[in-house]
Amino acid sequence: MKITVNGRPCDVTSGPLTTLLDVLREELGITSAKAGCEQGGCGACTVLVDGQPRRSCLLPVGVLDGASVTTVEGLGTPERLAPIQQAFIHHYATQCGFCTPGMLVAAQAYLDRGGSDDREAIVDALGGHICRCTGYVKIIEAVAAAARGESFDLSRTAEGRYTTLLAGGRP
């Protein structure tokens, strides 16, 4: 079966009932989607399938023949991060990073659907994504900033609120 992952055509040899998560991690070596609860409840495994956020731990790869899958690696490159990735850095929305890939792709899908900076709409779009490190405030701020089309100087975080390693911990 054939799927496109981050713009690259891939021939999948795993059986049709193998989860997309296992195919991504074990067969294709793409480890950004995380195996969290493996029951679809935490969101750590979220990827985009034909532009829609899906829990890859629940999705048998057999139903994806011809589909396009986007992981966080497909949002931007290290040299040219997507605006949502820049916003997460600027607003210090990443802590340990375990939930971040799923949050980023879900946020990207929200923005692609014309999402606004409305707090409740963002909360709804990210519903079911569990982060145990943050209180979600910085994540919501980052998505709102990206929705507003803000641009970011990645050598600094949100003015007067957070610090970067570049600043040596000083605001």
C-alpha cells in the first residue's frame, strides 16, 4: 500500500491492521508521533491525515492507501519553521516536548480551517490533548498569536514574560 508522509511517497509493507503510529515509528523511522496512552485519549500520537487531525494509535494503516499524512516534521524545516512552530518557541509553549508534536499538528489543522485567536475555540480545537507540564496558558497564547499572523524573533520569547537560553535566563 502507498501513503504519502510529509510530502514523500512511501510503500508500506506492514499488515493492514498495523496502526499508523507503529508504521510511522517502526517502519518509517518517524518518531515525533508519540505512543502515550495508546487508546486515543492523550493526543500525543496525533498526525494529520489528508489535513485532518487523527489519532495514529487507533488508525489501521490499511484504510490509508493513497492518503497524505503529515507529522510535525512536515510542518516546517529547522531552517524555516512553520508559524505555529515559531509561536510555540516564542511563547515558551513547550516543556518536556512529549505532547508537542500532537499539539502542533492539531493547532495547524485548526489554523488551516481558518481558526481565530478566540480562546474557547482554541481550547475546543486542542481538546483531548493532554500536557502534564504546562497549564495550557502558553500553548493557547501561542496558537492565538499564530492565528493573528504575528511574526517572531526566535532569539527572544514573549516580551517580558519568558526567557530564552540565549538570554542566559534573563528577561
